[in-house]
Amino acid sequence: MALHDLAGVHVLVVEDTDDSRAASAEEAKRVLESLRPHVLVSDIGMPDDGLELIREVKTVARTKGLHIPAIGITAYQDRREELLAEGFVELIEKPLDPLALCAVVRRHAQLQT
């Protein structure tokens, strides 16, 4: 997997643990007002709910004619069908494998270009 495959790809990561990311669904919505990432990656089990975020992103995207694939990160594989039906294009199980995440992001970002 070559790192240059992801060169120029913009990913909005929504995760409630301290790293470089949007820390909440509210912050992610503010970011989406001005930026158009190729892919959205969101933790499902955040205190302010990754599922509610995807619902709102889908609504905003529809009104603006956008498509931003959303990848869910979850420890709740028993909710897989529900989460996919809500609009996540793919789910990655916790604990997260960074190489698997890169492969999924690359696949969905390529569909956008």
C-alpha cells in the first residue's frame, strides 16, 4: 500500500478521543459548512452519536447535491445492518487496523474522483 495513493485525499475524522480530528458531531457539521472532504470517517459510539451525525450529513449533502461517503468505526457489529441502512458505506471494526482504514478510505475516495 503506497502512501502516495492517498495524496490529496481529504478525510474528515470524527472521533471523541484526543487526536487530530473533529471532536464531536457538532464540530463536524461546522467543518462541513466550509470544507468538502472526499470521505467522512466517524466513530459510532461517541457521546453525541455518530449515527445522528450521518443522518444530518446525508440531509445536508442531499440539499447541496453532494455525496460524501461515510465510513463508520464501531465495536457494535450487531448493529451492522442498521448502520449500513442509515447511510454508512462501510464499517470498520474496533480495534482499528490503520492499514485497513487506509485501504477503505482509498477505495471510497477513488469513487469520488
